[in-house]
Amino acid sequence: MRRDLPALIGTLILALLLAATVAAPFVAADPETMNLAAIHAPPSLSHPLGTDELGRDVAARLLHGGRVSLAVALATALLAAFLGTAIGLLAGYHGGRLDALLMRLTDGVMALPLLPLLIVLAALDPAKLGIGPEAQSTEAFTIGRMVVIIALVGWTGAARLVRAQTMTVKARDYVRAATALGATPARIMLRHILPNVASPMVVAATLSVGNIILVESALSFLGLGVQPPMASWGNMLTGAMNVIWSAPLQALWPGLAIFVTVLAFNLAGDGLQRRLDPRKV
Amino acid sequence: MSIWLLGRLAQAVMVLAVMSVVVHGLMGLMPGDPIDLMIASDPNLTPADAIRLKTLYGLDQPWGQRYLAWAAQVIQGELGYSRLFAQPVLAVIGPALLNSLTLMLAALVLSLLLAVPLGMVAAQRPGSLIDHAINASAFASASLPTFWLGLMLMLVFAVSLGWLPAGGMQSLGGDGGGLIDGLRHMALPVATLAIAGLGQYARHTRAAMLAEAGQDYIRTARAKGCGPVRIALKHQWRNALLPLITLLGLEFGSLFSGALITETVFGWPGMGKLIADAVMGNDFNLALSALMLATAMTLAGSLLADMAMARLDPRISLR
């Protein structure tokens, strides 16, 4: 029990965060309402954490930013896990040429300097990809763009994990029995192998969420992720950096939110690993 | 060994070639091209001028042709001209490379000097209070967003206390340029990077030390009367180094590609900031060359790590 305490705390923090961000539109002020008469207001009853350089409520922006960050991170982790699982299953099950090709691809992507590559991907012009200006301005596009970009470089770990697991499971008797009974490769992969690679995948995916939040906030911080006026923890820090001499405390809250969230995901993931995969500890 | 090396080198060249195609293609998908930017900044440019310039730079050609032309030039060592800095690409990359190397090396050394002893101490008594404390701080350091850590250090040491400069490489005016001035400017970015890397190295050191703790040779050493400190330093540590070398090999590339975020926060003119500026400023030649260099160095790092492993551990044979 004592060993599970950090994981318990992590899970608890996550539950609270999730509840707070889900409830954000009902409890918090509007995050984009500006009030130039109350710039950098100190904390008060109506603005629990004060206001920012445009007089917007910092607490509301934190909560709404959290919605965006968490939505992006969870969706990215799912997409990356999906891509990685598909590639890992195919490579591990079929072996041979396909395996060699897919694994060289994985090694290649792993060898790339990630952040510079992400910056290039984030700086692409959606118009040149055939996405009209109207579709570009929607919230779904902003979030979807980040999800796709990060998942495109983030699937490699999952692919390696699933491939290794698939190769051990493939030799088990029940898989050979299924083959003998005439099951198709697709059925074997989905019905017999997938359930057996699921638990390490869940662990890896949970542990990846923290990293994804760090990457997303870094991109937003650089001005390439979630675009203002929409709030995200990363772009709140960009604003805070510009006013660091006049309103130093602005930089505290968004970073603290990122730190606590990432820490919570890492603790929960670590605990999950102990539970589901005790050999690896 | 040499056949293995040739294979790996060929593979690295392949990855580089594929990467160059991908990055070149992606850069073409970024908003505007250099001439569009010129038109926007110079009202005297007539449409006829623009068309002439596009022909001159080959921008009217299809993408495949442009890639081949660019690749042919690069192979001949001609990296082109940086639009953003109005200098040849090599002249821009040189100093940035040196700045990144200084920063990253200092941070890596500092980080290792702190993390390795911490990891060793933690591995001495797994499950003890000190192990838990070290583990917890390692977890915390791995969860810190570097740009926020940088901002917080800046807030405390530059804004509130005023002890250290908030950014740049040297002071402007009379007191700039000296060694002390340079070190003062390095302090905050180096501290940021060192703290950010600390957790990872400490955790890996601990794991590597623990993996050796149960080995027979440790029991032998203990049986012949070796003290715990001597065992840890003389026996355990030498073997625990091996997995750490792999980790360092992965870090090797970042010595040259710099720390994009930390450099941006502190205005440190290294490779990371250069890549970010070049990509965002649509400086095609510079961004491509810098990215390719970063990729090449990352590949070289993992190759060097594998070679070092094979050299140091006779149990590993290279195919």
C-alpha cells in the first residue's frame, strides 16, 4: 500500500484536474473577456488569481487552458498508441521484409531531432494542404492539428514495445492452435495477440501523456501551437514572459499547472506499471 | 566490425537522404516563399520583377526539380545564402554551433557531476528514505517544463535578486566581453538545462547500479573483504557505466543541435534558437542545413555509442 501512495496521489490529482477542467465553462469567468481598466489586478474575490496583461481572468484562463492541454494530450496519446500498435503488430506478426522495413522506419524517426522537426511540422501552411481559412479558425482544427503533428513523431516507442511483445506471444501454443484452426492473420492479431500486448501498452500510453503535455506546451510557448486568444498553458507563459519585469507572478501559475499535471501522469503511470507489469520494476 | 560499420554508415546516409527529401518537401509547404516575402516588404517590386526573381531562384520549377538542384549544390559543399542573416549559411552556423556546444557541454558535465553520485547513493539502500527522496526529486525534474524552469530561475535570480543577467551572451557596453561576464550569462541557461537533465541521469545511474548489485563478482568482492564504498566505486560503477554510455550517445546529438527552448528563453544564440528562427523566418537554406546537421549529429551519436559499447563490453559483438 505504501508503495502505491505516490500513484494514488497522482490519480487523485488527475481526477481533480479532470473535474475542474470539465466544469470550467460553468464555474469560471469567460477566459477571453478583456478589461483594460483592470490590467494586472492582484488576486481578489472576483479574480482569484488576478488578471493578466489584457485584464483577462487568470484563473479562468488556467482552467480553459487546461481543457485544451488535456484534450490535446489525451487524444495524441490515443492516436500515437493506435499508430504504434498497428505498426508493431504488423511488424512483429509478419516478420521478414515487412518487419525490416517498418523497423528501419521506426529507427529513422527515433533518430530525428524531435523538437526542430515538430517546429517544421507546426509551421506548415494549412492552406497549402488544401484546408480553407474557415476550417482553420475552428477550435477543432487547432486541437486536431496539434494531435496529428505530435502523434506523427510520437508513435515509435509504442511500435517497438508492441513488436517485441507480439514476437513473444506469437510463439505461444494458443496462437499456433488458432493458426491450425484456420484463423486469418487479422483475426489472430486482433483476438489473440492484441489482448496480450494491451497492458504494457496502457502503461506506456499513460507515461507518454506527461511528455506530450510538455511538448504541446513548448510548441504553444514558441507560438506554434494553440494560438491566442484561445488559452493554453504554453501560450499563457509566452504572454507572461513578455511582462516578466512588470508582473513577474504571471509566469508562476501556468507553469505550475503544467508541472503538477505532468508529475501526476508520471506518478500514475509508474504505479500502473508496478501493478500491471511487475517484472519491469 | 568494419563491415558492420559500413552497413551502419550506409544506413545513416539513407536516413539522412530520406530526411532531406521530407524536410525539403515540408519547407515547401510553409507559408509563402522568399519572393512573396520580398514583395510584401518592398512596394517598389513590380510583378514582372517578382516573376524574374522566381525564375532566377528556380521557384517556378516543380518541387522535384528544386530538390535535385538543391541536393546537387549541397553535395558540392555549397549550402547557399541565409536570407535572414544576409550571410553564407556556413558563416551563420559556425558561431551558433560553438555557442551551443559550450552551453550544452557545461550543462551536461554539471548535470552528470550531480546526478551520478545521487544515483549511486540511492542505489546503496533501495527503499530507504534517502532513496525515496532522490527518486522523488528525479521524478520532479523529469516533469518540469524547461521553459518554465528557465523563467522561474530568471524571475528569482535576474528579476528579484538582480544577481545575474536575464539573457544574451554578454553585456552591452564597457563591461561586456570578459570571461567573468560570459560565465555570468551562462549561469542561468546552464542551470536550467542541468536541472532538467538531472532526474533522467540519476534514475538511470540508480537502475544501472542496482542491476549490477546482484552479480556474482560483487559477492566475491564482498567475500574477500572489500568495503561498500570500494565495491561501489571500483567494481559496481565500472559495469554500471555501460548503459549510461548508451544514454550519453543519445545526448551527443543535442550537443550540436542545441537546446531549442532554453536558448530561446534566454536569448542564447545557439543552434536551437537558430533552427527556430530560421524555420519561423522562412529562411529556407539555413533551416534545411541546420536541420540536416542536427540529424546527422544525432545519428552519429547513436553510432558512436554502439561502437563504444562494443569496445568496452566484450560480451557484445557487432554483427
